Amino acid sequence: MMTAFSMQRTEPAIATKNFAMRYSRNQKLTNLSEARDRSPFSSRNTSKGALVEEAHAVFSAINEGLTVGEARIAIRDGKVLRKASYETRQRVMDLLTYRYFWPGGDWSVQSLAKATEAGAKSPAFLSLAYLYYALRDRFAFEFVVGLVWERWRNRSTSITQADLLQFLEQQAAEEPHISRWRESTRIKLAQSTLSALRDFGLLRGTQNKQIQKPVIAPETTFHLLCVLLAEGQDARSIVEARDWRLFLWSESEVAQALGELSQKRWIRFEKSGRTVMLELLRQPGESA
């Protein structure tokens, strides 16, 4: 089934109406509207960082046939993450559950499980795990598409813990509950966030971290595209969406990446000036 979504910026009402009528037939696409974390900034990620190896172990078990429920039991019983204590395993599972096992996220789980076959550090797994980490943590998302992007755009690649703490302080104007966090909580959140972004490939370095462009797999591009479609954005808005800043992509790089998906016949994509035509040829849940 094809999902059409297109047209010029001058016809947003028609494009949005047509798109809503068609994409509602694909439940997996509809479910992606719930992927984004819209809750207030949280300090839940004050420890454990990216959890790349742990996530890879869990999704590998799912890829081998376990259900999500069975994977949780296997972690609890020490059959996955064997070296960790019970308390650590439970903490890891709580973080991974919020990050990746949100209601309606069966396609993302399926895709992450399949991506484990390429390895924990492969772009196929790492970039997809990074995308959902960022979408499921508003603080990390805003930090990357805000301060990190501005630094990158201005060719200033250094980023420090002090920068992140200052950014957090600035957000307190709109998120007043941040002011009630202890200093130790803020520092742990800053350290964990920077560590996670390094492990996901957006930063490099241990003490002195530098911003770098991560390697993004086409499947990850397709997932973000589908999230934006599910949220009801029109074609032009999708190309301009700040979400692509997670990958440090300019608008021309977004168009290039969508063009590559078009070459794979996953989508139909054309852009001429400010006119954009975008149509899904592959549906979420369908194999590439």
C-alpha cells in the first residue's frame, strides 16, 4: 500500500487532509505518533548513559525469538546481562523499557532486533538506538537540536559539561521544576547525557568532547521520516523539521538522504524550490 503525502506549501490543508485519510489505514504508522516524549524534562537518565551493549543484548534475545515480556524475565533472572546485580539489571530494564518499549512501538522493536545482526557498534543498530533515545528524552533532544546544533553550524565543535549545565539552567525558565533538582542530580544528568551522546557517535573524546557527525543508516532515516509523517507534518515541513538536527544535517543533506530512500524505492520524493512531493512506497513493518 502506498501512502501519499505531498504538495506545495500553498496547499497545506489539502495535503494534510489527504495524508490523514490514507495513513490511518496503517496502524504501525499511526502508532509512531506516540514515539516522542512530550513530558516535562526528566532526570531519569542520571546514570547508565547510552546502554548500547545492554540494549544490543536485549534486542539480540528478542531477535532470537523471545517476546518483550520473556526478555524482561530473562534479564530479571540473569540470563541476559549476567554480570550485573539484580538491582542493576532492574534499573537497566526500566530505562530500556521507557526508551524503546513504549506502547505501540512494535515496529521500532522489530527493527532494532533485526539491526542487532549487524553488531552493537554498526550504524544500523547504533543510529536507530540513538534516534529513539533522543525522541524518548526531551532534555537530550532539546540539547542536541539546540546547543549542539548551533555549535556545529558555527563550526565550534567543543562541548563541555559546563555548557550542558548552563543549557539546563536556561531551560529552568520554562521548566521551573529543574530549579528544585539538587546540584548533584544536575551534574549526574550532564555526565550521563554527554557519555550517551559519545557512545552513540555524536561526540568523541573522553575528557574533552568534540562534536562529530554520526553515521546514520537509511533505516534510521526512514524511521524518523515515518515519525514525522505520523505526527501529521506536511511534506515541506518534514524537510525543514529540526528533528534532522539530531544527525547534524542541513536541509540540503536532508533532501539528499530522502533522495537516497527514493532510490531504494522506499519512498517517492521530489523537491523543486519550495515545492516538495513525498509519498511512502514502503510501509512501516514491511521489510526493506
